Amino acid sequence: MPTPGAVNKYSNPRAAGNRSRAEGIHVDDARTYLMGHSMGGAGTLYLTITYPRRWAAVAAIAPAAFSVDKEGLARIPKMPIMVVHGDMGQSSRRRSGVRGSKR
């Protein structure tokens, strides 16, 4: 997981939207979706916890979410969230990952 509070051009979704606008690309803030796979899935969960009102919906595919803040997941507002996780991986056998995140 990224260091909390660390900001760069990849971890600040508002800056990403501003860059898109500067490049002449229209960004509809009400319909911004976030998806990531593996480490990107962990980043998706991190950004969803960090900027919970920024996304219209999120999807984390097989997230490497070994240190996800479960209390942070509980603070995510009601929105469409898809988490895909297999049952044959190490995290499934150890019962870690995001298994405990059901609301």
C-alpha cells in the first residue's frame, strides 16, 4: 500500500482529472469509475477509502489487499462495488484479503 498522505501524479485523482481537462478531454466527475487488478486492485481499494466520494463505482479484481483498512472499507458510501477473488489463492486459504469486508 502507498504511504498514507503521499501524493504523486498517480495517487491524486483530482490532479488526474485536471490534467485531462488541460489536454482537452472532458471528464464527467459524476461518472468516474475506478478498476484495478492485483496490486492495482489494492490501489483501487486504497483510493476508494482515501477519496470515497470521488467514484461512481469501483471494481477490485483479485486485489493484493493484505493490509486494507477494514474500518476504512466500512466508511465507503453506498455505491456499486465489485470485488472478484478466487478461492484457490494463498489469501483465500488463509482467510485474509477482503473477506471480512462485507457490510
